[in-house]
Amino acid sequence: MRRIAVALLALASIAAFACKSGNPGPGPGPTSTGKGLPSSMAALGDSITAGFASCLLPQPCHRNSWSTGDGSQTRSHYQRIRAANPAIDGRAWNLSVSGSRASGLNAQAQQAVAKGAQYVTIQIGANDACRPSAGEMTSPEDFRAQVDTALRTLKQGLPNAKVFVASMPDLYRLWEIGHTNQAVVRVWGAAGVCRSMLANPVSQASADRQRRNDVRDRVRAFNRALSAVCSGYGRNCDYDGGAVSRYDFTVSQLSPVDFFHPNQAGQDTLAEITWKAGPYR
């Protein structure tokens, strides 16, 4: 009996040591599970990540967000992770800001650091390309520098966190599928949506065609910058490889509020595309 008692004591000591020596996740709160899933996350970006107009009102609707949504219409990254790691429940923060450009991304990154997020998603650039005129778009050089600043903040403040960077949607595709639809064109005009791409949407004048091509080229340059910055970040950053940009979305996936932002179905599709390209797929 004495030998059995000694053996049990030894096993208990080993178990206690194993529990104490586990690697904690960054920041406060529960650590990642043995499956490697995070127990907290933050979403950075603009109105797309905020779920703007997905609740049929011209305002953010976080419950439908592709990243941190907790509603019944979108199977977000948060919901997929929570299904396997309940420790993340209630620890998903949507820090995106409608109208935000890359210049505002670092402020959001600082908030993610303060929260101690173990997983951070980023989608940015639509407002850098969608300007009152094509000449007012953010330069590729400035865009890359601004995104790089935000990712440096994350790397320094959350060195163990996983970062996922989504590419920008194809704004030229938006014009292609909408400019022949009178209802869509009327809404674009009334809402003043993305003038750099969608102004005079039915015009085939050379100046309008050139303007649209300029915006398309700028979006492509932004996506190259996102890929490069993520690659430079190191093994903890995953870029979607252009999956979002390549996706041929339809008018049925756009909110009738502005026919620009994803509706509930569009957000759910965005969640599926990005999840498959992310670190926990």
C-alpha cells in the first residue's frame, strides 16, 4: 500500500507541474486550448467588418460580422472557434470603425493589444480606394506603410497572437454586376457610394472607363501590399492569398441599403471564404 501511495503522489506531482508549465496565451484571460484555438479575438477594419447595412439599416450590425459576429445568420470565425473552444465565449471584440482607412488601423491595433487578443483579423482598404475622386485615393506606398505600422504594433504587443489579413473585394466587379441594374444605379446615386468607382456608372466615356480601371489597379496594388506586409510579419500572419478579391459575388449578396456592403448572406459567404484561408481552417 505504501508503494501505491508513493506512486500516486508522484503522478500528482507530475500533473501539477504540467499544468503550471503550460504556455499562456498573450494578455489576460483564458489561454488557448490544446487544439491551438484562441480564447480571445479582435476584428480590425472598416464598415465591412462592422457588418454595416447587413441589418437593413445604414449603421453597423456587429452580430452579422464575418469575423466576430454572434448572430444566427452568419457563421463567423468567432462562432466556428467557439464551437470547439468555449473559452472564447464573450471574448470577441469588434474594433472596426466604419469609414476607417489604413491610416486609422494602428489605433485599432493598439486597442487589440490592450485587450490581449490571441487572434486578430484585418480587412482594410475599401475607404482608401473609395474616394470622391480617383485622384484622392491613398497611394500604394502610404497604404503599405500604414498597414505595416499597425502590424508592427500587433507583433510587439501580442507576439504570440495569430493575425489573419483578408484581401479587398473587387470593386470593379461591383460596378460590373450593378451598372446594368436600374434599381442598383438609383441607390448608388442617392447614397453617393464609392464615387471613385461608381460615379456615372452607365457611362462608357473614355474618361469614366479610365477612372474605373485606375481604381481597379489601385485595389490590386493594395492587395499586393497586404500580402507583402503579412509575409514580412512572419509565421504568425496568414494572408488569404487573394481569396476575397477573386470571389465573384452577386447583387443578391449586397445590402439593398446601398448595394455596396454585404448583406447577411454576403457576410456569411465572406466568413466561409476567409475561414478556409485562415490559420484555423
